[in-house]
Amino acid sequence: MAGDHGGTDIPMEVTAAVAQYTFVMGSGGTGKTVANATAASSNVFGIAQEAATASGDVISIRVVGTSKLKLGGTVNCGDPIVSGAAGVGVASAFASDDKIAAFATEYGVSGDIIEVVLRPITQCN
């Protein structure tokens, strides 16, 4: 069962609609802006703690600690997680350009929301 033991959230402006509990990445431009991460090679910044419906919305992004995450595939407890399309979490295939963003704390399949431990940010776009 997906839990949330907390962490550090920061407010960020989105440049497009973002679904709750999905990975986000820096979207370029000026200021503190993010958009859904799009691939395993995305430099994930954190996980959206709420949904945003339009560009310019400001939402909380979990950057440290644990968070809920929507899955786009099957993962097992302990699996390293990367972003799939639209910011959903998928198990890393260990490709050379994979950027591991979190680790699963439980089993889940596509569409599930599970708890993950965020990996510290090592770089931004």
C-alpha cells in the first residue's frame, strides 16, 4: 500500500499540465519551471505532489524523502526507477543514459501508485 513518509517539497511553476505523483524535470527558460519528465534519460527534478491543469500553475514538488509515484510498468521492491513517458515511473533497463530518480519500496504494476524513495538530485537541465 502506497505510503508517504514525507520529505522536502518546493513550489515550482509548470509549463504544461502535470499529473499528480509523476516525475518532473526542469523545463528550461527562466525561473523555477518544470514539466513532466519524458524518458529514462530525463534529468528528474522531483515528483509532483498535486496535479497542475495549465501552464503557469504553481505546485509542490517533492525533491527529497519519500513520495507516492504513479507507475507505467511493473516494479519490485528495491528496483531503481526512471521516468517513462508522461513522467510515470518504470524500472530501469540499466541503459547507459538511464538516470535513476528513485527506488521502489514495494511491488506495483502499470497504473498503480506506490511509495518510492527519491534519489538525491545530481544535476539539472
